[in-house]
Amino acid sequence: MTDQLLQALPVSTLVLGACGGAGATTTTLGLANTAAARGGAVVAVDATPAGGDVAERGADAVLSVSGLEQLVAAGPVADDVFDGYFSRTSAGTRILNRIGNQTASEREFHTVTGTLRARGVSAVHDLGHRLRAAYLAPLLATPSPIVLVVPCRADAFNRLRSALQSIGDTLGEPGLARTVVTVSNQDATGWQVDVDLLREYLGGQVWGIETIPYDEHLGMGIVIEHSKLAPDTRAAYERVSAAASAVAEGRPERV
């Protein structure tokens, strides 16, 4: 493994789906588990408006009945009870899920962001497929890398334009310049779209393009165990993780 792949994740990484079902949640878990398996302190945060399924998909060790809303409502939290609000993966990732009893607010994410930073914890945020919601302002206030996940399908590639437009409208060219487009193959029969054509089309518009191969374990729809992913899948998450670190450090795309 190269030194580049051993770089820690940035303090905050934003994972956005180009459309519903793009694979943003599995990519969030893949990045977080990759960092945790290397010994990093990392939390996968449910940053969807009303609650997603990041804990249900990834908490193969502990599924907590508490979540983001309860952590925020508790006010300052002592270290000895801090972990009680989190679900956990067997790789060591803590998951801060949204229970869904109230809609996300900007105040919540100011609190969550400050709490995690104070403890030196990296956060991988699952944004679902919407970027313009007002509650995301605390996450968008810093130049975090954006991992934009798109399924390897022609119709999804067509919808990618709208997702990139959303990033450009919200964050301008600097936002696009720190975007890593990540193509997720969800078809067991192979790659249905030529990713090299996408590279040619997006050349110079985004930081770079990575790919995640089809993985039978992910395709089963069961709780994800990082250790059961194929070696090629784990290597792909390493590459996306390295790309996020490079973006955060202002390094150019790898050649």
C-alpha cells in the first residue's frame, strides 16, 4: 500500500448521490470503514433531511436506539457517555443515525460538527441526493471534499449533469474543483457504460473520477460487513479515500 493511501480522511467528507439509489450510503460506509480499519477515529453521519438507513445498512456490531437528535438535545456530553449515542460497525466506525422524529435543522449540524471536531473525529456525511437544503450550511461552510456517487447506467450519467449543476450553483467552481465523481457499478453482468467517455466529458470540470466495482456482498441488501467486501472493492474505497485526502490538501489529481 502506498503512503498516499495511508493518508487520514479529512475532518469532513460529504457524500452526495447524483440520484436516488446511487450508492451514497454504501460509499459513506465504505469510506468510514476504510478509515476506521486503519485505526482512525471516524463517524458516519446521517445528513439526510428526515433520516436515512446508514445505521440499518452498516451497524453490524451495535445498533443504537439513540441518534443525532438525542445527542443534540443532551447538550454538552461527557466523554464517558458520548459513545452511547452511536451505532457501530465491526470495522470500528461509529454511526450517528437520524432517528427521524424531527426534520434536520442548521442548529443541529452546528452542534454535531462542533462536538465531533472538539474530539478530533473525522466525519463522513451521507447527504442523500440533495445539496441545497438550508440545514447543510454548517457542512458547506468549509471546503470539504465532495464525493459525488453515480450508478454506472446511461440514465444516471444523464442525470449527473443536474447534480453537477447543483454543486456549481451552490458552491461555484471551487465546489466542482473539489468534487470526486465516483461511479458505482451495481450490475453483476459488468460495466454498462464506458467510464472513459465520462472522464473525457468531465475533464477539467471536477477533481477526478474513481470507480467502485460490483460487489456481491453489497448487492445482497443485507447489513454490510467491511471484512466481507471483495478485495477489489476495499481497494476502490482506499482510492476514493486517498482522493478525498488529496482534495482536502489541495493536491492535484493523481496521474
